[in-house]
Amino acid sequence: MEHFYLSLLLLFVSFISLSLFFLFYRHRSPFTAPNLPPGKIGYPLIGESLEFLSTGWQGHPEKFIFDRMMKYKSEIFKTSILGEPAAVFCGAACNKFLFSNENKLVTAWWPESVNKVFPSSLQTNSKEEARKMRKMLPQFLKPEALQRYIGIMDAIAQRHFASGWEKKSQVTVFPLAKRYTFWLACRLFLSVEDPNHIAKFADPFHLLASGIISIPIDLPGTPFNRAIKASNFIRKELMGIIRQRKVDLAEGKASPTQDILSHMLLTCDKDGQYMKEMDIADKILGLLIGGHDTASAACTFIVKYLAELPHVYQRVYEEQMEIAKSKSLGELLHWDDIQNMKYSWNVACEVMRLAPPLQGAFREAINEFIFNGFFIPKGWKLYWSANSTHKNPDYFAEPEKFDPSRFEGNGPAPYTYVPFGGGPRMCPGKEYARLEILVFMHNLVKRFKWEKLLPDEKIIVDPLPMPAKGLPVRLYPHPRPHN
Ligand code: HEM
């Protein structure tokens, strides 16, 4: 239904803009420079947004990319999406170019709606300060910092499976996976564990997540308006938690290592400066958003593929049971166990190759430049897309085949496997995501086998991939209870 309204709105906008086009736009087109990449700019203002979005709604976002790569016989093509002139960069060489020219030729860009919902430190501070902050973020999320949280993740996963899956014959996976990743984030970022407190966050969070990439019309009742309100509410809540934590740390009532919030409050940069409360609130909000639906989409598609591929399930089961059997009663997972989940991680990687949680991301050209003989004007938006390599037979033979062995040995060639992006802006939550996904797989397969209740359930990508009905499955608990 939402898509229907969106299409109507886009049609309406295109009608109005066609009229404006003939009045003004033709004379000031950003598409008139010589040697631009080949491509079509579509309708005025909306450009090719409808094609771009609708291939995703039909479950094949790669179609937008591959149709044009074939038509123009080029790895770079121009288009116009989300109201902006853009060039889509496809293939490993293009990924390498964009990822290694961060802040030299290109910089990150998000659609206008994201900046408005998310008035991050980019606006409250200088750009330089925002850059410093971004450098600090990986510190809190690097493997050494995360090792101590594995046991907590396992304990929460056990409680999650006990309350959401056990003693049920059927479940719907996607909402459960979301509940799992959100619960983990609330505990590990903020030490919020009380289910009522988590619920207080969860609702505004869903509003925020669904309005963040929306048409930026700030009128009562629009998804965009609800997202702005939700963002303000969550930010206020976060500020309350941060201030209380400062008091608790000073009085010795909170521990410096209990979660990422304590870690952020007590870490200073090389000039001895601590992060400001507002920046911490923004960073935590960013982590909650970045890590929320992405990891739950990955978990959901792991459940889907394991249901469809019993031989893959069997090997994951054997690997996880080996680990489960090595534990004494009540002993939680730790770092060494995670290192022994090699096959399971290869499976997760193959799932994220075929169903990347994020389809790609935008950059903006800081200055004009020439790449591969094409002129890219200053201010153009550049889009890299995971599917342009993940589903390309030049990089992955028989790309539609599920084959975790692609990740054995040296794995895929550089810049071809990019579910987490690359270069300085590569996802800072990659290691955290690896841990939460593996802990999920461990707890899932040691309890159940399952089958899909809707064998041909449609996949929608909007903007994350998800099964249209949330992936309902029938559960078959293993006969003997395991640790
Ligand atoms: C399977 C799970 C995940 C996937 C596939 C994923 C993927 C990505 C991708 C592709 C980007 C964009 C890189 C770019 O702009 O080129 C990104 C950015 C980001 N991710 Fe993740 N992510 C995941 C989980 C997480 C988690 C768990 C967190 C938090 C703990 C997180 C936090 C972030 C943040 C804060 C950014 C913005 C970084 C910046 O702008 O510098 N992500 N992620």
C-alpha cells in the first residue's frame, strides 16, 4: 500500500516537474558537460528514482544496475535519482576508486531526509571534529574491545530464544531477529535491560528506521515527520541515560567496562579531549540505526537459506554442536569458540553476498574529476552497489549458486565482496555484526531444525531485503536438550 502511495506521489511530482522543466530546467541542466558517462536522466526532478526503487520492491535491485551496464556497455553510467544528478560506479575497479579517494575526491553523502532526521555532529560541530569522532568510533567496536561482550551476547541470545522461539511450533523470523539485535544493542551500548525500558525505545525506533529514507515532507502524519519526532524523543532519552551514567561512574556505581557508553565517556582523543554528551548521543543513535535492521536482515536470510539447503544446515549444525559439546553446563560462549565457527561464518558471508543488507551507498564529488575517461562534475552523487560485483559472473562464477567455499583460503578478490563497504568509511560495526550473527546461529541450530511455511515467499528490497511476510517457519526442536 505504501508503495502505491509513493508511486502516486512520484507521478504527481513528475507531472508538476515536467511543467517546471519546460520553463526553467532545460536551460540549467547539470547534464550538459562534455564526456559525461553514458546514461539516461529520466524525468525531470524524479529522474530514474521510480525504476531504481521499483526494481528493489520487485526483489531484484541488481536489475537496475545490470540492465544499464549492458545497455551502455560501461561500468559507469549516469542517472538521476532522489532528485540528484548521479553516476553509478560498478565493478571492482570502481569500488577501489571510490573507497580509496574518500575525502580526496569524494565524500560521504546521504539523502536530505537522513540529514534532517539525524542532525548529527556534522551540523552541531565543525567537519574536522566530526572526522575526529569518526576516527574514534572503531576503537569501541574493534575485536579486542568486543571480546568481553561475547558471553553477554550468548546470555541474551539464550533468553531471547527461551522467550521467543522455544515451545512454539511456528514463528515469524524477521520481527524476532529484529527483537534479538535490538535487545543486544540496548544491553551492549547502554546497559538497558529492563524489557519495559527497551519497549519504550523500540516503538520510536521503528518509526525512525522506516522514515529515515523517505520523501522529506514534514507534515503531520508523514513517515518523515514521525521519524523526526522519534529521533528527538530518543535523543532526549539518551541524554538522560548519559548524564545519569556520568554520575554513576563518578560514584563508583557503574563500571568503566560495562558497555560501549562507559567506554565512550572515559576515552579521550590524542589531545586529551573527551567526547561531548551530545556527540555521544549522536554516535549511539548512529550505532543503533546502523546496526539495527542490517544485522537482523542478515540473520533472517541465514534462516531462509539454511531451510532451503539441508546439506549446508547439516555442516553448520555439526560445527556448532562440536562447540556446544565442549562446554560445561551453563558455560557461555567465548572468543575461542567464535574463532572455531569458520564454516558458519563462510555461510553467513555467502548469505550477505546474495542478499546484502545494504545495497550500496552514496558519495559526492568534492571537485570535478576524470575517471575511466569520463568527466564527473563537482557535486554529482556517486553510488556504489554491492550487487554490481556480488552478482557478477566476472567475479563470482555461477553467481546465483550458494557456495560458502568461495570464502575459503584467500577468499574473493579485493573490492569484489563489499557488504560492509570499504576504505575509511567501511562499516565500523562489522566485527560486532560478525559476533551477533554467529551467536545467533549457534543458539538457533543447536535448538532447532525448521522449514519454510511459504515455499515461494517473495523478497522485497525496501531499502533492506526482507521476505514479504517476514519468513514464517515451522520449528522442529532437537530431541535432546543441549547446553
Ligand atoms: C550485517 C550487518 C551490517 C552490514 C551489512 C553493514 C553495512 C554497512 C555499510 C555498507 C555501510 C556504509 C559504508 C559506506 O558508506 O560506504 C555501513 C556504515 C555504517 N555502519 Fe554498518 N553494517 C552492519 C552492521 C552494523 C552494526 C552492527 C553497526 C553498529 C554496531 C553498524 C554501524 C554503522 C555505522 C555507524 C556506519 C556509518 C559509518 C560512517 O559513515 O563512517 N553497522 N554499514
